[in-house]
Amino acid sequence: MFENIKAVTAKESYHLIRFENDYTRGVHPKILDRLVETNAEQTSGYGTDSYCASAAAIIKNLCEAPHADVHFLVGGTQTNLTIIASILRPHEAVIAPSTGHIATSETGAIEATGHKVVTIPTETGKITAEQIRAVVDVPENVHAAKPGLIFISQSTEFGGVYTKEELVAIKAVATEFELPLFVDGARLGYALASEACDVTLSGMAQICDVFYIGGTKVGALFGEAVVIVNEQLKRDFRYIMKQRGGLLAKGRLLGVQFEAFFKDGLYFEVAAHGVSMAMQIKKALVDAGISLAYPAVTNQLFIEFTHDQFEKLSEKYVFAPWVKGEKTIIVRLCTDWSTRECDVQQLIEAIKAL
Amino acid sequence: MFENIKAVTAKESYHLIRFENDYTRGVHPKILDRLVETNAEQTSGYGTDSYCASAAAIIKNLCEAPHADVHFLVGGTQTNLTIIASILRPHEAVIAPSTGHIATSETGAIEATGHKVVTIPTETGKITAEQIRAVVDVPENVHAAKPGLIFISQSTEFGGVYTKEELVAIKAVATEFELPLFVDGARLGYALASEACDVTLSGMAQICDVFYIGGTKVGALFGEAVVIVNEQLKRDFRYIMKQRGGLLAKGRLLGVQFEAFFKDGLYFEVAAHGVSMAMQIKKALVDAGISLAYPAVTNQLFIEFTHDQFEKLSEKYVFAPWVKGEKTIIVRLCTDWSTRECDVQQLIEAIKAL
Amino acid sequence: MFENIKAVTAKESYHLIRFENDYTRGVHPKILDRLVETNAEQTSGYGTDSYCASAAAIIKNLCEAPHADVHFLVGGTQTNLTIIASILRPHEAVIAPSTGHIATSETGAIEATGHKVVTIPTETGKITAEQIRAVVDVPENVHAAKPGLIFISQSTEFGGVYTKEELVAIKAVATEFELPLFVDGARLGYALASEACDVTLSGMAQICDVFYIGGTKVGALFGEAVVIVNEQLKRDFRYIMKQRGGLLAKGRLLGVQFEAFFKDGLYFEVAAHGVSMAMQIKKALVDAGISLAYPAVTNQLFIEFTHDQFEKLSEKYVFAPWVKGEKTIIVRLCTDWSTRECDVQQLIEAIKAL
Amino acid sequence: MFENIKAVTAKESYHLIRFENDYTRGVHPKILDRLVETNAEQTSGYGTDSYCASAAAIIKNLCEAPHADVHFLVGGTQTNLTIIASILRPHEAVIAPSTGHIATSETGAIEATGHKVVTIPTETGKITAEQIRAVVDVPENVHAAKPGLIFISQSTEFGGVYTKEELVAIKAVATEFELPLFVDGARLGYALASEACDVTLSGMAQICDVFYIGGTKVGALFGEAVVIVNEQLKRDFRYIMKQRGGLLAKGRLLGVQFEAFFKDGLYFEVAAHGVSMAMQIKKALVDAGISLAYPAVTNQLFIEFTHDQFEKLSEKYVFAPWVKGEKTIIVRLCTDWSTRECDVQQLIEAIKAL
């Protein structure tokens, strides 16, 4: 499994249609308009401006979490490492799925803050309350890192979602062992838009101790909105943001974007578009007898092509190679807020023609 | 000395004219145009796109450093901690002025990467080659952190600049003790535009082992362009960027901005505007018999007002309080790329009327 | 798997005979004599004394590695974290068996120095050159921690040993991928004394880039002798020792002990005794039809008792519980330099009587 | 200022009498006897044995702190870094005198755990409550590391002591700003034995949140006994000890030593001897008109010799050079638990003869 290897080496080819990830384009036009409109205004720095305040208020309202703290950071790895560093004592470890972004895709960013990532093996990207229990319900042992936090992703790195029941069960184990539950929501929009997911934004706030609402992959230029629900996790969070290089000087850029996302439901709308595009492609794949490696319920499809199929489609479409086998190759295909219907139709035709 | 305290607590007041820092507005219109124009394009992620490649090529050309590596990061603290972490071994310290951004304004970000910041006392923000020599020319002592890197800022946190002669002298000591020289250029534009500064961009590249060209404070939405000249400091820099949360998913945003900055000299032009505005205000202050705390040669003025003067001006203008004395208060006033001439004229009239 | 849980909770019971680990007694009498003899002497501190110099010279001679650096540290975890921190850059990971001490038994000590431990699954405690190749022979990927070092233990945490052929094969992969090979020798004495092991001390020095010769578990009060063979790993090691709290003020205590260990072969002699005691017990177990969980070739036996057998023996003997099953319990039994033959005979009788 | 430079470079010369530090000899004979007596006993590991329990109980009793936690570590740097890492959150700094051991003599060990050491300038080694207040009574500022802990040494690195009144005043400021007070007691014995010091061991426990009782410099082979009085600082301390490499396998070595130290007052007795020896030398120096750089009230004298005087005495005596001036050299002279009266008499004669 490796992300973006193709992207890194590919020449920029403007005739290609890119499905390799969900951050190939800039920003949703409505958000861009707001950035343009507010560009000449003067505001105070570092997220102390009125746009950040407004965006935070709207998010707390949608979360039905009036006492939550909301902070805005630029990117996912930055957000993960800042949250985790702010919570754990030195000897504490974060428990995560073996497929979790912090375990596989952040260059040891969590370890660089001093903490072990204890992984729970998973094929699907999801872990269960019982798997977590097996890891945390162990005798006191000063020779091992102590579980200090549970990390999962909604949606997962493989496009799956946790149901409300699953999340509640995980939270119950977390509570039993006095561990906060932190949900990486880099793709939360696509999870909330999935038919397989019965959780709402306020449901997330009810269940999680801390989570974030991903902007980068759902149509922002960049940005992740951290929602800290648990009172005990709030103290001095902005210090840690600054220390980790995550306090944006022109913080209002984050406020403007998240205000535009949430004041009229734009975030949910564009996420739904992304999922809808993926579901159309999924149907075409299934109809063509092509396998999907994981349950495809959000904006990510993991498709098992023959090498022939892959090469043929690669003339026009870019996917992210995931696992190369002898006869087949699994690739990741992402749709997103910006995926064009005409491109999807073209791709569907191409799949039919394989 | 404390930055942005006023900003943090101030209500957003739209009748105010803000001089408290150099990041109160969004982005230069010409750069904004480019962001709008390129918004719908698809590119690969994490800085592997053609805009980053183009911007890097232009910068290397201007630096007359064809073999340099150029990387783009989002903010100053992030850039400082990433560069320093990439260079030092665990027991090595960075030598910096006591007023250096890494020593005073980054919440222990460098220490959080494991390294001591050894400070050289300075009243002015600048340090000399001889001061550095006194710190690094010491007997081997395994009980003390070992000097591993020299850090200075151009322009300094107090608005001063190093001349070419001063930089060359510092570099000579650095070379003698086998220490790389790293220059924080968060406000490099304003330094290059200063009459007091005889160094060019290519001069910087000749003298420094690594430096960066600040975008955030010179008219970008955000962004710092790191130029690594010393071959030995290049290896695996992108890994460290990723690990520290500094590899922007939509990296092309940085490429687009720095391409726009440097393809036609826009960066130099807007920096010159910022300095020019500051020099006009400086003249008014001097004429009014108001003292400046440090030599004012770039876009930052440190002004010693009486409390009466400060209160009067604060009705309309925002400055950053720096040092409160019994009879006077020293404040920082910043101009920048976006400072309006009419606002400067108004302020000058107000100063005359004090 | 958990170490010393029994030990931690057990009351001190002087009628018990302890086989739970290999550090239950103080120090070998011959070494104690030397500590007593030298006690009143004045020496310089921090390992700069003549005893350390002498011990280092003897060890280099035995290793046939005249250019090696030898340093003395107090304990195993300290030694592992110091060596690893001294070698790796921030984004680099250490590759280790999933059973490795640094992965399971050091409370995240390596992660606390900022580095990921990438584990290779193993049932036996050993890993192969091919397993290592599979982990390190991967495309450049800035999103993943980069392999920077290979860690194995000789003997392993489960009592196994690597043969010369196996070590040479591992070193070949290490060399191919420009990775140093670091061997944790906390129980190196018992490995060298094993019939299953055809490597000598000088063989270790030929193959490894850095390794250590464990004293704590082989009859010292405490102490591990680090042998750095690879020139590139030597620089400033004492700084890192000091920084990590590992530079003992009265360093001569380490010099005196290791000099006593190696000037006349005492180390090899006592290690051989420990292994011999284990082999006698092993024979009794096999004769009694009791299973051993891993190949038992050094001083550690992992014995699968029925619960009945375990309880019966526990009245007089202390073992370390390892894995509790429904019908059986696997325990660790350690002999060491101090194991008394009479105690072993008693235990053998007890095993026969089960 | 640099420690042990002389020691590091000096050849071992047995005709020399060493006063360069307080750890030139092994261990007090009474403690050595106990180590010999208990050597063959089997105990459980990692400080879970009965000797550690007994030593802890005696210390808690002497401290009149029945609810304190007592832990045993090997050395001072290790103890400092373990305590500080266990207390601070990532963005928090420790406040220390500029002369503090953690600031000057630990190779950035505290920074290596991620924390800034904010120093308060001092000429004497001591800092006052008012100096601390000036540093911690500042506006909330997320751009600066947040004070999280106060560190002082008793006795100081320059041989001074804090009186009860001074400590109580410091503790009052600490309490006011919700900062724990941590006292480095590497030389606590010599402080308690000083006529200038009116604090007892139980007084220390009443005033401090955490402190340690140094063994290494007062006659142990090695060892520091940490006393954690503040309930909130106790949690999981042993995990941090293990993680930092400070959990000694044969922990009973620490228990045996501290039991021997405190069961009959040996610690106080030998510390008093050390101070008495220093006071005799001090008198001779004063009589000879030779200056002392700091108030000399414990076992350390900082003596200002002419270069002639220094060279003459150096033929027979070893001191630690501290500050080399043009005409004079300041050296550190340490007495300790093992200083022989005959050596002191000889030295006094030599001083008289200068």
C-alpha cells in the first residue's frame, strides 16, 4: 500500500482526468468567492478574527455542542499530531487500526512527538470495540507503553464507515478504560453523506471526545476544523497548535472557508455529490464484473483491475496504485466535491468498453 | 515583548486601520487572480505539481543557484522547526540571537523537536560574527549541548538588516566551526528592499547554507520558500516536511503563489512598497520628535509613544504593544505590501497633530 | 507476554528459589572483590578513568577490532535508546522483530526519542534476511517513515540464537540498503556459550556495525559495553550518552566490572555455567514429556506447564508467567551466572515428581 | 564554566589528591558492607524488592511524609529529565536559574524531552521568589512556552543554600501560579549539613512538590531518591522511569544503599564530614588572603587563585578549572564524604606556604 506514488512521478498531463485522490483541484467556487470578497479586509491574526469566531459558532451549533471548543488547522497530519501530542503523557500510546493514517501515512509524525502507535490488525480499515478491549484490558505493566487514546477514522482510509452502534460500542470501551476517543474526520463529509452511515455531525459530537471535520478533501483550499468536546482535553490547545507550526498567521482564511461551508449546508451538499459520483462508478464496475477490494460506500473505491484493464484506462484516467499482484492490481479511485459528471460518464463508458 | 496581544483581545472593529503586523489582509490581487485562474485545474498533490516545479526553477534562477533545492512550506514556525530538525543531531543546539523568533515566539517549537536554542544576548536583534565565535569556540564538553547550527533573521524581528559584510563575517565563523548558517527570511523581501541592505537574493544564496523567502508577510495567502544551497542538508527534506505536518496536500497553491511572486518581480515590488510606506511614517515621527527604539530601515517601526500619544492614536490605529514603561510605551508598527497610501497620509497627519 | 508481573506482585519470600529472570542476585564474587579492592581509589569521573580505558582495550582486543569505540552504559533500555537516538535522523525508523525488546518491553522508549519501530512479525523471536528485505526494499515514499537501522537481539528475547550464516545474510541486506546493523547483546554471553551458536565475539565485531555485550544479566551489578565498529556511527556518542542520562558519574564502576569480566575470560565462563544449568533442566523437562515453546539453546526456557504443574512447582520456584492458556501456561525460566547446581538438582527432582 | 575538563584530560596519576568533584571514590564502607552481605540473595527486579520498600519507608518517615511516593534512580541527569518529563505538557517550560544543572550541564537533556528551559539570570546560583514572579506573572501568550514547573537546586551548583524562608517564599509564588516546585537535591546532604541552612529533610518535604536526595555525591556508588509529595505528580512515574532508561534491573542495589544511608543517620553524618572538611580549607584560604568567588557554606569552594598559585598546587592537588581570567583562575574544590583529614591538613599547609 502506498499513496500517490503515481502522482509523484507522473508528468503533468492535461489530457488526463485525475481520480487518484480527493485534492486534485483548488477550492469550491462559492468558497473562493468568499475569499475574494474578504481579501482586502484587515483582521487580527492567528485565528482570533471574527470569521473564525463565526465559523466556530456555526459548527458548535450544528454539532449541538455549545460548550465544545473549535479550532482550525491547515492539514490532516498536522491536526493528528497536534491533537495526539496535546492529550498524551510521554509513556502513553495511541491505539489505532493498522491501516490508520497515523500508522501508515504520516512518516512517523506521531512517534516524532514521542508516542508509540499501537496498532490493531484490520483488513478492512475498521476496528471493533472488542478488538480495542483486547488491547487495553491488560494488567498494569510499566515495561509497556500505556494505552492513552483511541484513534479511528470516519470514513476510514479504505472508504468504510462506522455506524452509530459501532461508534457507541467503541466509546463504551473507551469510557470503561478512561481513554478519550479521537476520530480523524479528514473525510468526515463523505462518511456523513454515505447511505451506510447513520451518524450525523451532532452524533459525532455526542460520541467522540475530540474529532475533526475535514476541509481539504471536501472542497476547501485546505483546513480541518477540530471539535473538542471533552472539557479535559481543551486546556492550552492553541499553545500546542502554535508549537507544532499549525497556527496559521492569516487564520481568517480558515474561518472564511468553514463559515462558507457550514452556514448554508454547502459542506454536506458537495460531499453528497462526491459520494454520488463514486456510487455511479461503482455500479458500472459491478455491472462489468470488476471486483472491489473493500465495501465501497463513500468517495473511495478500491478496484481490482487486470493489468490490461489498468493500462487501458490509464491512458486517460489517473488512479492511485495500491497493491500490485501478479495478475491484478488494486487501485484507489477517489471522487470528490469537484468531480465532473461528464468525466464520470466518460469513465463509465470506458469501463463498459473494457 | 509580546506579539499580538492587542490583536488577540481586540474586537474586530472595521473603522480601525491596522498596523499591528504584516499579515492583516489576504493576498496580493495579482496572486489571487492566478489562484482563481488555476482553481479548476487538476494537479498532483504534495508539491509534485508543475506550478511548484516552475516556481522552484524561477527561484533557483534568481538565486543563481542552479543546484539548490527549493521547497515550499506554509508558515514560519513550521519552516523553522522543519529545517532545524532536519539538520541537527539530538545533542546539537542551534545558536540564535536572544530576540530570534525561534527563541521568543514559537512556544518552544524547536525544543519540542529535541534541541536547545542557545541564545546570544542582543539589544538590537542582530548578532555579530565575534559574538558567535565566543559561543562556539569553546573546549569540547560532553556535558553541554554542542553548537550545530547558526540561526539569524533577515530582516530581524526588530526590523534591522544584516549587510553583506556582516553576513560574510558570520558565514566565515560558521565555516570555521563547521556549522551551517540558516537565515530566517520571513521578512526577507523587506530586507532586500531596504536602503540599509546591500545583499541581493543571489547574495543570500551565495552566503547561506539554507534560507527561506517569506511569502506570508509579503503578500501571499501563506507560504515560505526554502532554499537549500548546501548539498549536505538536502537529503530527505521532504520526509521531514511530511513528518512535521508541513507537506500541503494541495501544494500547487504554494507553487502558484511563488510563481506569481517571482516570474515578473512582483515580490520585490510589493516589498519595496511596504518599506516606502514605513519610511514615510518614520520621517513624520522623527519630525515630531518621537523616538524610535531601533534603527528603522525596513517595514517595522518600534515607536516610543507617551501613554497619551498612544491612547489618542489608538482610537483609529492599531499597533502592537511591545514594552510598557512608566511614562512611555514602545509599540510595533508594521507596514506591508497592502498598506494604503491614504491610510499612511492620515496617520502622518495624526502624528503631526499629537 | 509480560515480564516480571509475578516478580512485581510477589512478596519477598526467602524460601523461594527464583528462576524468573537473570538478574535476581547481585554481582559475581570476583567482580565484587575488584570493586572492594578499588573502592578507596580516586579516579576521574564519567568514564574517563583508567579502568574504563583498560576494559575498553581488552574488549577491543578480544573483538579483534582495534579501531572500534567502546562505551559503557548502565542498563539495556538506556543502551538501546542511546544507540538508536545517536544513529537515526528524525524521519528514520528502526526495523525490529515484533518480539524485540525495543518493541515490547521498553515503554515506548524508542518512540520517546522520536522514532518509529517498524516490526517484522515473528513467532520465534528471530527474523530473516528475506523478511528484512521485504520491508526495506520498497519504493521511496515520503509518507512513510524511512528504514534507517536494523535491530536484532543475540540471544533473542525467546532464548534463540542467530548463526553466523544468518547474521552474515542479514548484514548483506543491511549493506545493500545502506542500513547499519545493531545487535542488542543484553544476553550475548549466553548466546556465545550456546552450542547452537557458531559466532564468537570477534565474529560479532566483524558482522555488526554496533552491538553491546550485556553485563547486567551475566553477572555484573549492572552494565552494558557498547562496541561501535562502524566509523560513521562513532561521532559524539558520549554527548548522546550524557543527554540521555547514561553517563555514570562514577564510571569506573563499569570499567572495573568489565575489566574483571574480560581480562581472564570470566564472562565466558559464567555464561557457560548459566547455559549448562538451563540445558540440564531442559533435559529433565523433555524426559518428563513437558513441552518447550521455543528452541531452548541458551539460558532461557519457555515451558508449557499444565496449570496443575505450574501451581505445584510455584510453591517453591518462581517463574515468569508468559502466556496463560485455558489448559496450560507458558512460563519463562531463566538460569544465569549465579544459578546454584543444588537448586537445579532440586528442581529437576521436582519435575520428575510431577 | 565547564565541569571536569581537567579530569577528562588528566592522566590517572596516583600521587595526586583529587578535589575536583565529589564522586572520585567508590562507596562508603558501611554501604559496601551491606552490598556484600546481601549480594547472594535473590530478589525481584526493577525496584520491587524488599530493600527498596524498606528504604522508601524509612525516607518517608524521616520526611514526615507518610503519603509521599519514593522512587530510586541511578544518576542526577536521569533523575532531572525523568521528573521534568513526567510533569510537563509539551508546551510547558521549566523555570530554572541560569546556573542550574539542567541549563548548563546536561547536554540539552531537558530539551531532548521536548521542553524549553527558561533561565533566570543569577550570579550566585540562587534565584529569588521575586525573580520567579517576574517570569511567570505575564499575560497569556500562546506564542511563548508556558511556565509549567520551577526548578532550583539545594545546595546550588555554586555551593550555596536556600534558607527555609527563601524556600517558603518561592513556594508561595509557585502556589500562586499553580506551578509545582522541584528541588534538585544531588547535593542535598551537604546543604542539610550546612550552618547556613535551617531546613531539615522534613522541611523539604513540607515545602517541595517533588525533590530528590542525592546519593552519588554523598557516598553511594550511585543513586538518587526521589520524593514525590504532591499527589498529582505521582501517577505512572515508574512508566516514565522505565521509558527514560532509569529503571534499574537490580533495583535492590539502590534500596540497599539508601536503607544503609538512612536507617541510622549515616547520610547526615558523612555529609557533615564533607562540609566540615570544606570549612577547614575555607578558613585556610581566608587566612591566606585568597578570595572565594561565592559564599562557601557547603562542600564546594570556588577559589580565585593566581595562575602561579594554581600551578604550584596542581603539582599535587586536582581542582576543576571554572573560569580562566587574565591574572587569576577560579577553580572548584570539592570535599565529600570520603575526604581524608590528612589530605586536608596537607592542603592547608600548602596553602599557607603559597
